[in-house]
Amino acid sequence: MILVLALILAFSLMEFAAWSAHKYLMHGFLWAVHEDHHHVTGKTFQKNDLFFLIFAIPSWLCIMLGIMYEVNFSIGFGFGIALYGLVYFLVHDVLIHRRFKWFDNTNNAYFKAIRKAHKIHHKKLGKEDGECFGMLIVPRKYFRQ
């Protein structure tokens, strides 16, 4: 039970961690790595893809150390981070940017709102004055547009 609760907690906290990393790291001093994501290069992989390590390494460490020391909370937390990473990949890279053409476009209102918010984020080609840094929590105004 503690494993499942830790997974849910980690998954939930990841939206805020991802938002913070996006706003303050990617649009901050690590802009040189994130910049190619805001300028279409036509390449399948971008320097920006390296950011998965920011979350993959702690996920792996939580899982590995949790297994080694038999700490279910750590294992669940690590899997929660990993699950968020998978969902982020599917939503951001597959559904929004269509980097991998695995699914047809959907008319789901939630996914339409996510796309609109992300499109607003990408309107700014520079690192300053950005908005909509999150992924899964979408401001209400994008549901109404």
C-alpha cells in the first residue's frame, strides 16, 4: 500500500517539479540546451531531449536503492517519477509535437486544451516572457477557447 501511495505522490509532485525545471532551468541558465526545442530543426532528436536525465536519474536511484534497502516508499516514489516521464513523453512528444506518429489526433477537450496551452508556450521563441510551463495541469482559459 505504501508503494502505491508513494507512486501517486511522486506522480502528482512531478507536474510541479517539471513546471519549475522548465521555467527556471530550461528557460534560465540551461536555455542553450532547451533552445532547439523552440526552433524547429526537423531532426528527430534534439539537445533538449537530454533533460530526461534530470528526472530519469533520481527515478532510477529511488528504485535501485529502495530495492537494495527494502524501502517500499522509495521504490514507489521512483516508479511514480518514471510513470510521469512516460506520460510526459506520450503527451508532449507523441500527441502534441507528433515527433512519433503513433496515435491519430484526438478531439478530446482535455488534449485540445493541452495543445493550445503548449502552442502559446511555443509562440515565444526566446527564453524570456514565456507562459504555460506545465504539461498536465492546464489553465481553464484553454478549455474555453
